[in-house]
Amino acid sequence: MSQENMVTLTIDGVKVTVPDTMTIMEAAETQLGIRIPRLCYHPDLSIQGSCRVCIVDVKGIPFYQASCAVKVAQGMEVETNNPAIRQARRDIVELLLDNHPRACLTCDRDGNCELQNVAYATGVRERLFAGERKRFPIENTNLAVDRDPEKCILCGRCVRICDEVQGVHNLSQQGRGFHTLVAPAHDACMDDSVCIQCGQCVAACPTAAFTEHDHTEEVWKALADPTKHVVAHTAPAIRATIGEGFGMPLGTPAAGKLVTALRRLGFDRVFDTNFSADLTIIEEANEFMQRFSKNERLPLLTSCSPGWVNFLEKFYPELIPNASTCRSPMAMMSSLLKTYYAEKTGIDPKDIFVVAIMPCTAKKFECNRPELCMPDGTRETDAVLTTRETIWMIKNYGIDLRHLPDGEFDSPLGESSGGADIFGTTGGVMEAALRVAVEKVTGQAPENMEFTEVRAVEGLRERELKVNDELTLRVGVANGLTNAKQLLDAVVKGEKEYHIIEIMACPGGCIGGGGQPYPPEGYRILDKRLLAKRAEALYKIDQGKKVRSSGHNPAILNLYEEYLGEPGGEKAHRLLHTHYAPRLPRGIR
Ligand code: SF4
Ligand code: SF4
Ligand code: SF4
Ligand code: FES
């Protein structure tokens, strides 16, 4: 471990004393509040130092230095801003723009693009060079994540997040000069690569070089079609983040306003994916108890995160038997809408158009899985909108979410317990499962519903939870697949034993999903402060619920009695469970 020594240096004429492990950029920002412009830098990823937007003048060194990549030193004298530096930064950004399409007005990131912001901040007001620039075709026929390499500025943030946070290693910089691009190996399209569709590259990209595959057109078309009964259901994490798109303070729960907005957009019914999150817990707890009683296929691996399921199939196929066969809450809800709800209302399932509103790009891939389609091959989930797409559609309609009254989810697929709300954050599925499992084992609901041992936005937790004198559960919780690998490798090598492992592909769980809003000013993706605020919103909703355990949601109990029969029974299995298979290309772990 490196030992920190304090050093004193001068930044813009002011003496500061900081640990020698800091970079010039960090020292300027933390000590003097000077935010040096940057593009390739991300504090939670390794340093690349490629964009050079963050240059500063260090006395005695003949060339400008990248402040994100150079550590402070005793006696250093740094200037972060003078006419020559300003000119040089502007030149650098102008050169980036001159190799970039003139497409801001028609671009997905217009108004929310880091390159635009840096161009404004550095004073770029005209395009100077009109010569050659790079040309690449747009790749927009993938199921979940599309690419527009012309908009790439080669900052490498996507490469690093895919390597360092997700451990997928799908992207690399290839070619030279105007032919340089970031792509999967052999320039394969995303759907033919080891990509697990998590969308973290979309979240990390400062431009629109990566975007989610658009489903908004299909949804507008269905909403305008009088023969369609258009139904939305909204994932647990959405209620904690949708308000960000309308300038509401971070961590403001806004489920009621979202319901009202969706009705105004023309949705015939608005249900809550939380309902099927409760259902997932009932089925998963039942599955766990069966495996536990026979001591087989443990640890049980949770299966609600579709990015993680893709990772399982491509990177750890030998652990497929351990995965819960429960469908994700999205897939359970869509299945019920095309069966139970269709039968109850007498509407032909072909005329029901189901739109899932999700924090996730991988859900767009999941809805195309053949095993989650109707017998005629049509999708059970007809379209998946990310939080970002939903915000855009609401704005496009001229609605300002902040000024809407709260609406109520429709019944009977709209009631949920607090356990379902916390599904949206890392550890939430585990906590919701423990609320039910403890009652199943002991015959009594837990005195304290809050299993705070499994909470926290850290990427990896292992805990022992004493249920009673006979049983202590060993559980693992991981978010971000590099963290998950540590738990999975220990299981594969037989080094550790767990009863249940919860894995969420995205950092922080669904609150950090690849389809969530780009963070507001002052925050960034992977930012623990941002994730903690979003998680807080979900815990607050949970605390306010009368029913905290999925096992006590009366609407769920009624559904089993009226329609599904027993948890894990034949009908429940047919409608609520699925299967997995090894998938190519295999990932290298
Ligand atoms: S979607 Fe995820 S796995 Fe695929 S390239 Fe992007 S970060 Fe990597
Ligand atoms: S695709 Fe985006 S994140 Fe990746 S290198 Fe290009 S600009 Fe950077
Ligand atoms: S953790 Fe959430 S956002 Fe990430 S892939 Fe899974 S469901 Fe999607
Ligand atoms: S932000 Fe420092 S080189 Fe890119």
C-alpha cells in the first residue's frame, strides 16, 4: 500500500497542502474549488489521460501537463488558467469537434452532452476546419445497445467501465487515425459480441456514441392505435429516479406523478412491477426452501437482473443449475398481463400492448428471449422504455412531472409491499427474501423487518445471518460484475459456501442501471453519493408501507387463490419460471 505524505504546492498563486497521492486536478478541485474541464477522466475508473482537455501549466516543465494524470509534488507551481492555456484547451476541443458530425440538433444527447458542455465552457464558438473527418456507419439494429462511432471522441470511458466495473472486456480501441474506433473484438456488432447488454457504456459515454436501442416509436404507435389496449408497468427503481429528469431533488420518490403522466400519455392501465417483485420473492423463497431441505443446487443465485443472467450464460455456464428459475419481475408481470389479466378483462392478448418501464437496457434484450414470448412468437413484453426514454416521452408530450397530482396504480396488479420497493437497490432482493424466508423457517414474521446487514451501496458483501438456534444463513451480495466474479470464482473453486447470492449487474443495483437518467450537475455515474440518495428514496417508501413483507401482500395471496394455485405449482411454474442455456460467444474470465 502506498504511504501518503503531505506536500505543499502552489496552484494559481495559492499555497495548498495535500497528500502526495492526489492529482493536480483533485488538489485544485478539493482545495480551491477550481473545476478544471475534463472529458476522459472519471474518478472511479483508471486514468487514461487521452483527451488532454484538462491541461495545466507546471513551472519548469516545457509542455502542458494533463492534470488528471499528474500527481502533485512538493514545491510544484501550477497555473490552471491563463490566456495561453485557455487558447490551447479551446484548440483541443475544436479539433475534437472538427472530427465530429454536425448533428447536435438531432442528437439523443442534445442538451445533455458532456462534449457540448466542454465546448461551451472552453469558449468554442465556431468550427474552424472543414476538412476530412472520420466516417463510420451507425449500428442501430441491436436489441439493447446501439453504436454511432462517428460521435466517439475516443475517451475510453466505455472501455474502462466494461473492463474494470463489469469484467466483460468487450470493447477496445481499434485502427489508426481517422479509422480509429471503439468496438467489440473484430468490429463485431454488439449483439454478436460477449456484451451482456448492461448499458454501463451508455451511461459512461460523454456523447451519444453509445445509446439504448430506441423503443419510443413503437410505443407512440401503439398509443395512437385505437385497437390496442396499452398497458404500462413500472419497475421499483424508476420511482426513485424519474424526478431527476424534471429537476426534482435527488432521491425524491415520484411514483404517483409518474402514474398520472403515463395516463395523460394515453396508457389505458398503469400497473406496478413491484407487484410481480413480491411474486418473485414468494416463488424464490419457495424454491430456496425446497433446495435447502434437499441440500441441492446451493447457493441459489438470484435471477432478476437480465444483465447478470446474460453474464451467467456467457461467463459461468457451469453455474446455470444454481440460478433461480424465477423470471424477472418484468417477465412475470408481462406474462400475467397476457394471461390472467387478458382472461379477467376478456381482451384478446394480441390486442394488449405491454410497455415495461425499466432502469435497464438489458431488459430490451430480455424481452426478445424466445422463452419469454407467446406461443405465436410475439413478445409478452412488447416494448421496454428506459427511464431516459420515458422522461423524453413525457417531455415530448409537454408535461412537467413536477406539477402533476399523484395518481394511484391500477388494481389488481398495482399493490405491493415495502419489500418490493427495495428491489431497486443492491441488497434489496436479499432483504425482501429474508423477510419471507425467516417467517417460513421460524413460523413468525421477523420482529425487525430491516436487515440492515445486507444494505450499503458497496459492491460486495458477505454476511452470516442467524435465523434461529439451528440455522445461520450465509449470504453474498454483489453489484457490478467484477465484484460478482469474486463470489462466483470462490463458489466454482469450492473455496466458499453460501446459501443465497444476490447479483445485480449494475453498480448499486437498478438505481445505477444503464437506462437511468444521466446524473445531474455535480454528480457522475458510479457516484456513491448519487446511489445513496436514490437508495434512500426506496427505503423511505418501504418504511411508509403498511405491508413490509411480500408474503403479506393481500393482492398476491388473492392471485394464488384465484388463479395460480400453489407457489411453485404447475401453473405458477408455467407462467412465472423460465430456463437458461449457455450462450455464445463465451466470455473469458
Ligand atoms: S453494454 Fe455492458 S457489457 Fe456491453 S459493452 Fe457496454 S458495458 Fe460492456
Ligand atoms: S464510445 Fe463514448 S465512452 Fe467510449 S470512447 Fe467513445 S466517446 Fe468515450
Ligand atoms: S441491475 Fe437493474 S439496471 Fe442493471 S441490468 Fe439488472 S435490472 Fe438492469
Ligand atoms: S481529462 Fe485529463 S486527459 Fe482527459
